Amino acid sequence: MLAPAAEARVHVWFTAGGTPVSVARSGKTIEAAIRLLLAGPTAVEQRRGVRSSIPRATPLLSVTVERRIVTVDLGARFASGRDEVARAGRVTQLIRTVRSIPGVIAVKIRIAGGVPVGLFPGYDLRQPVTKAVGHTTAEPTQRELRQRLVDLGFLASAGVTRVVDDQTSTAVLGFQKWANLSRDGSFSPATVSALLRATRPTPAVEAPGRRIEVQLRRQVALLVEDNRVVRVVHISSGAGGRTPHGSFSVYRKERHSWSVPFKVWLPWASYFTGGIAFHEYGSVPAYAASHGCIRVNRYDAPMLFGFAESGTRVDVFDEMSAA
């Protein structure tokens, strides 16, 4: 949830002498900040040289927030005029103003419900904007990126800590698998860019109720409830295709399961066909590496064990073949 500005104050961005300046205003919501921006500088501020590139009487059509990305829909007046520099300056003011609200990680701009292309130099408004052109302090923080992983279902809310730890890296690896990125578990520029644009994953197969969808090409397990992905889990399946494809159901569960052929304990084991189970394992690489079971990382194994009740459907397939 986005936090209101502290002490019911928002920071509205204008310019003075060609330099961006912020002006404190009374307000506590995103919509209030945008309306104050559209109203322009006061007469006193104008006498001090404060200016706005945004045409007066530009209407605000709507403001919506989803997963801390704010979508602002403005009237056509916002894109009026032939001065490209002035138009780009309007976007800069809007981005700085909205991003000054705690918790906002990106802004989508719409003009009369549409997506303008090429009207605002320096900006591609087909994607959420994370910073103003020439402005580097609006990059998402590490904590904001971890919260984004939570919002998308790759990380438990308890994983939003003060530091980027192994649990974060595991969640990042899961996201990189889903997004078909290089799998290194780090917040690389490509990963951050994709993370800010991403939406919550959707299952490849539609089916009612609770089930687990194992996508072998991506090496992830989707925990699905009534066609909504509850969590995405980084896993490692059987090397060389040893994990069988098909639809199964969980038939046996053991908190501590002993593997007779491999003489090893398998914590949090949920068996769904023969001796094949989801279970915690110390090594869960970015590729298929097991003898057939689905290895689950230690952060998600207890959660998946609780989700996989007896009878829970398990779909295992190569998602590229299923497409």
C-alpha cells in the first residue's frame, strides 16, 4: 500500500531559471499532488521566477494505482503545442511529482485514454516511467525492488528485509527464469527494467481449484488457486527429462521422508507420482539437476508443502510445447 506524504505535505515540481525545483504544498494523496501540479505555481511563486511547462486547465481524467505503479490519464491539452522541449518538460514535472510520493516505483502516462508515441522526446510512454530524463535519484531502491518481487508473487513478504540476502537472490532467480533472462540472481539493469514492467504471472493451463503447475523449460513451479498465481517458486527438476510429464495429484506427504535408493532425508516431501516428490534440497541450481524429484529451495519448501494438500493437482509439462 502506498504511504501518504509525511505531515500531509506533497512536493510539486516546477522549474526556475531552467532548473527543476520542488515546492511543498498541503496535501497527502497522489491525486492531490497531481491536481496541485496542474494548477501551476502561485502568483507569488511566479514573481520569484517559478514556471510550469504544463498548460493551464489541463484536465485530470483519472488516477489509478496497481502494485505501486501509478497510471495518470490526462486530457489532450497536456500534449498540445509544437515545442517538443516544453512537452518533454511536462512529463518531467509529472514524473518527479508523482515519484516524490513514498512507495511509488513507476508512472504510466495516458492522454485521453491512449498511449502517446513520439510526442514527448526522451520518453517511451508505452512502458512505465521510473525516472525523469536527466534525473538519477528516482531509481527504485533495493527495498522497493524486493517489494516488487513480493507484489508479483516471487518472494514472501517476510523476505523484504534491510539487506539483499540469499532469499532475495533466490526470488530474483525465479523472476529471471520466468522472464527468460540471464539467470544469475542479481538485480542487473536488464532484470530491474523487466521487473518494473512485469505483471503477475498467469498459468499456462486454465483449471478450477488449487493446483501446481511445473513449467520445465523455465524451471519454475506456479502455485495456482482458481487460475490466479499465488506464488512462483524457483525449482530444479530431473536432469535429462527424468521428471515425468503429465497431470498427477499429491497422494503422500511426509515432513521428513527417507529416500531408500539415495539414502538421504527429503524434508517437506509431497509425492505426486511414484517416488517423485516436491521436497527441500540444499542445492537448487538454475537448471534441471535432480534424479527426477522437484527440488525446492529452503525458503519456499515449507510454504509449498502447506499448499500441496493431499489430492492437489500437479501439472508437469514443457510450456513451450504446450503453447
